[in-house]
Amino acid sequence: MKARLAITGLITCAFLTPLIGHAADDQDKDRAHPKAFIKDSATTTAVKTKLAAEHLGSLAKIHVDTDANGVVTLSGTARSQEEIDKAVAIASKTKNVRSVNNELTIKKDD
């Protein structure tokens, strides 16, 4: 029984390997492709991690999104222009970020 299961697994792998290799040829051409999405998510996570390390007071109100071309968009609110400038600088220095769209606005906490 175990031998039959092992043989079935090997045969399945033999048929799927060419399909997986072909799928890798088109990566990053379509944002819906899982590898492109993971790359974008990794960049977004890296930016968020660096922002958190700086302990910006308005971090929870800063949203980060990365497109397939490495363009990061920062949106939401910050307490001051200094916090906005710092967030943009941090995002710009992050690996795989090609440019930063700054859509942050100043909003003093109530």
C-alpha cells in the first residue's frame, strides 16, 4: 500500500513539474499571479516594519500599498509634516521600492 502511494506521488510530481516551470516564465507580468502578489506583500511588510521601528505616533493611521512595479503608496493621516516626511523617507530607502506616492495628510489627534 505504501509503495503504491509513493509511486502515485512520484508520477503526479513528474506531470506537475513541467507545468510549474512554465508558470514561472510569466511571473510579475500579471498582478494576479501569486509570485507577484507575494513580492508586493513582502515590500509592503518591509515598509511597515521600518515604520514601526521608528515609533511614529500616527503609524496606525498610515496605510501602505505596493504595486507590481515597486511603487509604494502611503495614504492616511499623520500628526505633522515631519512625520509625513519621515514616513516617505523610510519607504524610499526600503529594498525593492522604486518610488513613493505620498497621499498622507496632516490631522491633529483630538
